[in-house]
Amino acid sequence: MRTPNLADRLSMANAAKKAQLERAKHMAEDPERAQRLKARDEIGAARNRRITEREATRRAAREQEAAELAARQAAEAAAREAERKAREEAQARRLAEQTAREAAEAAEREAMLAARRAGRKKKKRTGR
């Protein structure tokens, strides 16, 4: 068997290149390959749509939770404010009642002292 010389090796390399180009052209023009690529693209697009829908659902759920939390906090703040006002009103009522009692007691003491003074003046007049 003889060893291939440079010309033989070059012609074999050119033949291999031509065969490879023919296979590539055949694969590129294959209608089944085009269908597979189209199907792959459709699968990728469907996957991207599902991912987008899941993200939108998660975002909506987070926004809903945030809105519920804000509403709950607002309701709690309103309840605390109402409770504070009720306590202040109750305290003001107690203070008013205590002031009224103290005023009534002071008036009663004044009346008793006035009665005693009047009684003393009467005793002094009658000479006892």
C-alpha cells in the first residue's frame, strides 16, 4: 500500500468538506427539521407564557396580601383610636363627677357653717 502524498491528502480533504457541506445543506433544507425547530420554539414560547402568568399571579397575591395587611392595620389603628377616645371620655366623665361631688360637698359644708354661724348669732342675740 502506498502512502498518500500531498495531492491525495488535499483532494481527500476537499471531498470531505464537500460531503460535509452537502450533509449540512440537506439538514438545513429538511422539512422535518423545520417542524422540529418550530415545535421547539412553540414549546419555549408556551413555557415563557406560563412563567409570566405565574409571576403575575404571585405579584397579584403579594399585592392582595399587602392591601389586606394595610386594611387590617388601618382597622387596628382606628380601633385603638376609638378605644383611646372612649378612655379619655370616661376619664373626663369621672373627673366631672368627682368635681361635682367635691362642689356639692363644699356647698354642704358651707351651708352647715352658715347654719352654725346663724345659730351663734341667734344665741348671742337672745343672750344665752
